[in-house]
Amino acid sequence: MASMAATCRFSVKGFESRSLCSRSHSLPQFHSLPTNRRSSAAASSRKPENVGLLRIRAMSSDSSGSWPQLEVAVKNTIAQNPVVVYSKTWCSYSSEVKSLFKRLGTEPFVIELDRLGAEGSQLQKILEKLTGQHTVPNVFIGGKHIGGCSDTIKLYQEGELETLLFEAGAKK
């Protein structure tokens, strides 16, 4: 199939960006980022819930204009949500962090990178550029990078995590 230029759109909570990208398009589809608000066993047997706040359409790693828009969208997502977890559905460390937040009564904005195909890989590279961390989970609270699973657990054990959640407006 021959490549053709197409307009790609990326939007986060009202922020929308369009760019030209070269990718074979039949009927481009939106990919809504699923949340994993259930246990991993239950999640594997059910369809994921759609967050609907972050949608990526027909982006590819060879689209030169997509990287800046994705970076802006990642920054906006982090700034506009009290708790953000970039995760992978199969990662036990990601599951541990999501379970901890659930036990604490906090519902983070979860982005499952492995459900986004090439876009997930792009987002993970952007996160590495922004934070220096190339692994998941990649946790943000109150717009600040917290770290991964061990960093989040350490904050919890030291009694600091709930304070951060309260200050970010994620816990009352």
C-alpha cells in the first residue's frame, strides 16, 4: 500500500493539534486510552473503560510533526490531572502502584502505553526525555514527577504520599 500524506489530530481536554504525517491510512480510528481501575485478573476478562480525555489519531513514528504535539500533550495531561500514571497492562510494578492508589481512595489518570501501539512507544520516549526514566510506571502527582513503583512505595512508607495526594487535590 502506498504512503500518502494525511492530517493527523491529537487532542487532550480541548487542546487540539493537527499536523501532516505520512502513513498509510485506510480509515483512521481514534484510540481512547483505557484505564485499568480493576484488578489485573478482572481487567483481562473485560473490555477496558475509555477515559476519553486523551485521543491519538493516526500518529506514527515517521511523522516529523507529531513529536512536539505529543510532548505538549503529555505536559498538558500531567498539568491538568492531580495524579497521572503512565503504565503497561502487563507490568506488575504498574499494577502495584495502581492498586496502592486504589487502596488510598485515589483514582489516577492512567495511560496504558501498551494499548497504543507505536504511539505508546513515542509517549514512552517523550517521558524518558522529560524525566530521565525509561520504565513504567511513570508517576506524576500535582504536576511533579514522582518516579516509578519503588519511589511511590517509598513515599507511602515514609508517610509522604498521602500528603502529596491531598496537596494535589486527589484526596480529601
